[in-house]
Amino acid sequence: MEVRRPISISDAVSRVMKYELNQAVDYVPLLESDLRFLAEDLLADHDVPPFNRAPYDGYAIRSEDTSQASLLNPATLKVVGDIGAGSLYRSELENGQAVRIMTGAKIPNQSDAVVMLEEIQTYDADTITIVRPHHHNENISFQGEDTKKDQVLINKGSIIHPGTVALLATFGYDIVPVYRKPRIGILATGSELLDVHEPLQPGKIRNSNAYTAASQVKRAGGIPVMYGKLPDELDACVDVVTDALQEVDAMITTGGASVGDFDLVPQLIERIDAKTLFNKVAMRPGSVTTVAEKDGQMIYGLSGNPGACYVGFELFVRPLIRKALGASALHLKRSKGVLDRDFPKPNPYTRLVRGVVHERDGVQYVEPSGLDKSSSVVALGEAEVFIVLPAGSKGYQRGEEVNLLNLQDQKGSKWPWDIPTVSYR
Amino acid sequence: MEVRRPISISDAVSRVMKYELNQAVDYVPLLESDLRFLAEDLLADHDVPPFNRAPYDGYAIRSEDTSQASLLNPATLKVVGDIGAGSLYRSELENGQAVRIMTGAKIPNQSDAVVMLEEIQTYDADTITIVRPHHHNENISFQGEDTKKDQVLINKGSIIHPGTVALLATFGYDIVPVYRKPRIGILATGSELLDVHEPLQPGKIRNSNAYTAASQVKRAGGIPVMYGKLPDELDACVDVVTDALQEVDAMITTGGASVGDFDLVPQLIERIDAKTLFNKVAMRPGSVTTVAEKDGQMIYGLSGNPGACYVGFELFVRPLIRKALGASALHLKRSKGVLDRDFPKPNPYTRLVRGVVHERDGVQYVEPSGLDKSSSVVALGEAEVFIVLPAGSKGYQRGEEVNLLNLQDQKGSKWPWDIPTVSYR
């Protein structure tokens, strides 16, 4: 029987991160760019504001005309024009003159202040009266105060959300350069697997891992390419994986990963002449995760256990997808939480317990979601985080601070996480 | 000149939440269900596990056969069969017998324990030896221990993520009932607006609000329907909005919302015979937000200021989209943070400052992103939160705790937020 040597999570992640998926650039319409990753730095193509402009509706004036203005001695100015949004006042403003101006319109030459509409005491079509001095540059939004031309506003590798779209539109990106979504092949193996639409049969279960992994690929920013499911037959799996590697950027198999008679992954890796990076990780669930590479392409042999398959994806597939998308924080976002339940049992492996978070008084309290077994599919349903319980000879108590890895987040964390190294002997 | 009476954010939100968008159900393939909202409770159609099964590769045995087993006196059992994943052992297991069993396979009748492969001392094709007693029910995953048939596992109105997909696949939902995405019409008004692809011209700016709002609609779970942009001409706007209300579930206009000669929204509301819910909110940015309804359909007159438009959407449009999607927490997620910068200036209106978050030692520190003006489009680019600074006669100091409204979150918070009521006179 094959003996596998477990390595720490950190070591396993490090071995994977030496590789990368193919990276390429797509050009997509602005309206289709949401949640894609910028492939170029987002640059201001002009100053913002592009000209000195009125921040409010009101009247553009010369401030010196109001220097003596008071309630008893109001300044009276002649209204000589009207600047609608998008239009211009083409003359110079002279002393004693005012121009009606709309929010956002360009301040006329020689004008250096705007009187807000609400501050005008009396006005008619021809004159306004102003009852207080206005200072030089009062109520003006200055050209370039928001940003200057040629400034980098958002770095490439950032995910596009509505705030990014605001800038892309402002600076004329009707077509947006984004990193191509990596294509990740998914094959489920296991003679026990039924299709999702099939009725249950004795001894069999429905194929859930392939669909879950597909959803994880999409959440990470990739495109899942489905290769269906196969019974535990080596030749068929070799054929599918060999073909798939021509079409996708990385390949995931689920099932057949552990040590046993029918276990496919070790034989598959050998048959396609790939190199195993590791085949056992000192973590639960997911200890029998295998990662291999062939000519720089990754082949993931994830466990058939739903919980283990899910963990293996998030730790070892997601960061390479994020790397291909140019992101800077490639790994699950780490935060701190407080245990809301005891975990009395010590474990020689670091545990990643699927958990839910309840915030009370600004503190994130966590407890397991559903049954705490790797085979539990229900626990995945509501999971928001992995609760990280480092390996060791002791259990954990309610009230202890722990690391959390956030599953729904798009921001990510940089490596290394603050997870103690596993001291597995 | 029209005088507008500002109402508090709470009051404004409450007025909007009395209405609802049309709600309907779509049926989508499982692989296209990500980020949709379940329209039915997700029900277990069978026990999980569906039968007693082996959690590890090993041998199914009768535990009584090992009651005297030790290193010096190993129990020797005859291997009478082999149960691959998905296959069944159809005989009864007799005393002195063992059956090779794969992870996940069904335990044979009369067997009550599994010996892990790693624990077998010596074995050949015909016999195994076991060196310790195994207890009744050792290493068995029991039918229904993860969940029982007919249990509701996820409530309708929940967003679908990979964990949900795991359950949907397990329970046979190859077609998933989800709430239809509300269709939200968007029209930008303003004679100053250029298309995104157009070069800048003096006095003009590119239309960014319509694209930003479209992205916000998508993030909230809806479908944006673009009605382009129009100059500040009432008749054309009336025509577009009248037609749009036949096609969409709600209509957004941006621009023309404030008080002034060319301001369209009040006239538009009047011309289409809609009822104004409010036209001023005691908040910055976004004080000149108008919301109206006609025959139960919402018309939003959002400001032309990028920051104000963004805020108006998140406070007043997003929760109605979420309601149509069946969500239970309709509003932006509230959390606590600590100011990393002084805000010395008091404000008669509650401020929603666009901010970025830096976590240090488990505390979320926040500071403004970019220029703190409603017109700043750069501040939107990196904004992760609104920092809520309640109205009042004092400013705020670095180190003070404040409420944050999270912009990138999908979980949401229920109403009311813990935001002090604005005491604007």
C-alpha cells in the first residue's frame, strides 16, 4: 500500500503558487465589465473637474462686487446671461455683472465666485441683490481638484464594481481591457454517482461536487468547463483528462483521490506522465488532496467528500485563478473571530471547520454550520467562513480567538496567512 | 422658487419600503443559478447519507468478531467480497467474514463496524487480521445523520453560492426556481452629457451616472435597461419615461433633480401624474433625491452628482430590488468601524462619506476614499463603505466609533439600521 507523507497547508500552497495559469486579455463593453479584473491601470484621460465649475445652481459673479454687501447695503448686479448645463458663456464677465449658472456648468472668464440660488434675496430677470460679501474662489469646484490628467486611479488586477464603472465611464473606457477568465475543466469520477436529475438508487448518490466546484470557479472569476462524470475506470479518465488539458487552463477531478483499490488519481497522474506536487496535506477535511503538474499545467485531484473537495478548491485552485486575473491578494480573506462553541477534541491536523458568523457588539462570533464531518454537504449550505483550528494536542474553547477565512469575500488576503505552521510528525 | 422640506433618511426609506416591485419566478439550469435568489425553500428529497455508509476505505465487519482481538491474539477474518463505490453487497455478512468496502459505499446487512485500511496489520486476497476490538457502530456514517428527508435546508430568498449549489445538486434540483431579476430602467438627463466614447468638449462631461447605476442594479440583483441620455428637454423625457414605465419594474433618472430653471424632475413628476413621496432628504450627498410613484411603480429622480446618485441608489432602489428577490435583509449591511481621520466640520445633515477600510488587530479602521465632495467621482472608485456621520453641531474625531454601511456585501442588514434619527429643523 502506498504511504503518503502529509505536508503542511503552507507548504502545499507554496508549492502550488510556483505555477501560473495562462493569462490573456479580453476587451469587453463597459456594460459587461462588472466583476471582471482590469488588465490595464485605469488612467485619468483629463482633469476632473475638466474646468472650473459651479457646485450649485446660482449666479457667477466677481467677488469684488460684493465686498461691501450687507442686508442694509445689498449689492445689486445686472444679470447678463444664462449658462445651462453643457453650455458656455463666451464673453468676459465685467464688474457689476452676474450670470445665471447651473450646477456643473463652466465658470465664465473673470468670474471668481458663485452665489447660491438660495442666498439671493431678490431677483428678477434682469437684476439680483446680494446681502453679504463673497470671497475670492467661493463656491467653485476647481479644475483638477478631484483628479489630475494621467493619474493612475485604479491598478490593474482590481475587480470592477460600480465605483470602478463610474471612473471607466468618466474617462472614456467604452471598451474595457480585462483579464480573460481562466477555463477550469471539471470531471467527477465515481461509479456511485448519479446525475442531478436522476432519482436516487440504493448505494448511489447524486454528483454534487462537480456543480459545487463549477460554482466555486465562477465565484473565483473563472469559467468552468464541464466534463461530466465517469465511473471509476482508469482508461476513460485518462482519455478525458488528456483531451481536456488541450482545452482548459487547469483540470480538476473529484473523487478517487484516497488510498484504495479503485483509487484513480495516483494511476491517472502516472499514466498522463504528470509530476505530483503533493498527495497529502496535514488538514481536515481534504487531507487526501493531490496536486500535480504536466508541462506547467495543473491537475487537481480533489477528494470525493463534499467538504474536502470544497476546501481543496479554495486553498489550491482559487489563488491560481486570482493570479491569472492579475489580483494582488490571491488568497481567501483572513479575519479574526471568537469561538461560540467548544471544540474539545485535539487533532493532529489543522482543521478548517465550515462556519457561520454572528456579529455582536462589533465582534464576529463563529460556530460550525451543520454537521462537523467532511462528508457533510449540509454544512456547506450556509458556510460563510472556514474556522481555522491549528493542529495540536489541545482542543479549543468557546471565547478563544481564532482565524477565519472568508468564503464570500472578493477582496482577498495576501500570503502568508497568519496560520501557525502545522507540527505534524 | 419651490421650497423643499427635508425628511430624515429613516423616514425616506420607510416611505419607499411601503411599495414593492413586481415579483415573479424564473426556472434556470443549476449551472446558471449562481447569485440568483431561491424562490422556494430548498428541501431535502432524501436522508443524507441516504444509507449507512463507510466513511473510509477499509473492511466492513461484525464488531463482535473483534471483541478479543489484540496484537498477541489478532482476529482473522475471511474476505468474502468487495463493495466498490456505488455497488452493493447483496448477501448477509456472517460471523468471521469481512467485506472490502470503499469510502461512501453502503454497509452490508449484519455488519456494524468498519476497520480502516490503515489499521489492517496483514492482509491478502482472502484474509485480514485485526489487532484491537472494534465497537458496535465504529466508523459508520449513519443514514440521515447529516440531514433528514423533507427538512428545509435553505430558506427561499437566499442568494445562491457554491454551498447552496452543493445542496441543490444533492437534492436533485437540476432546474432551480429563482426570483426573476427586476428590470430597472435608467435614463440620464443633462445637456452637458457626452457619450462614454466621445472626446471631451468644453463645458461638457461624459455620462457616468447611467453606467454606474447599471452596475449597481446588477450588484443588487436586477437587470438594468438603458434608455440612453437626453438633453434637459421636458417633452422628450416625459415620452421616454412614459414608455419605459410600460417595460420596466422601476425607473431611474439621474440629473435634473435639484431646484433650478432647467430642473426637470419636478415637472416630469407632474406631467406623468405621479405622486412625490419626498424630494429632499437630510443627508449629504444626495439631499436633492426625489422618489415618486405612479400606480404603484417607482420613479427615482436621482441627483446628477456622481456621489449623490450612488447614495440615492443604495438607500432607496437597492432594498426594493432585494425585496423583489425575496431577501430577508434588504438594506446595506451595517457594521462598526473606527475613524482613522478627523472630521472637524459639523453638518446639519447626516453624512454618508465614501470610505475605505483597513483592518488592524481585528478592528476596522476607516477613512475617506478620495476627495470628500459629492461631485467626486474618484472617491467612488475605491469606496468600500459609507461612513455614517450623524447630523449635529459637532464634528468627529479620529478614534471615534462609527457605523459603516458595506457596499460590496451580499448579506445585508435588516431595518432599522442603528443610525441616530436626524434632528434637522
